[in-house]
Amino acid sequence: QVQVVESGGGLVQPGGSLRLSCAASGSISSITVMGWYRRAPGKQRELVATITSGGSRNYADSVKGRFNITRDNAKNTVYLQMNNCKPEDTAVYYCYAGSGIVVRAWGQGTQVTVSA
């Protein structure tokens, strides 16, 4: 079984930066990908960024050039560095850990609010 625990999030001004963390534990040897989804009020869930165990990264078009996903294998932790935040980035962000296309664990969600 795999568990993920998120931290970070909060209130940030437009143009500001924020970093989210996601720590995985348990049967992590089965995990090949970790990433972040977000859900904004009244909108569908959106895949924000992913990173594979090999280091390959993918981003939603809406965050390319602003967000950066990295991982620390020694700590089994993935980070989402959010730069130049915009009001439309306001959402609940969920970390996940997966084996291929199968999601093994979801985080509890962390609120990010971008507002002056």
C-alpha cells in the first residue's frame, strides 16, 4: 500500500511563488509516476504536472513555463514549484502516486489561493 502526504499551499499574491510538497511512503517501489492534479470551483479536474521515476516531466499548457516539478528520490518526495502565480491557479491541489496509469494513492488536497 502507498500513502502520500501533501504540504504547502496557502495564500499567495498574483505574481508570487509557492511550493507544494508530496511525500510518499509504503510500497513505493511500485510507484513509477507522481504528480499533481487540481480542481477549481466549478471546473473539471485538471492534470497539472507529472514526473516519472526516470525523471521525465509533463505539464499542462496552462502552467508551462511557470511551474516546475522535481523529485528527491532520497526523501521519496515530489515538489511543485509554482512561480508567477495567477488567480486562475486558485484550486485545491491533489498529489498522487501511480504505477503507470493506475493511481495507487491520493493526497488529502491542499488549497492554493492566488489573490491580492
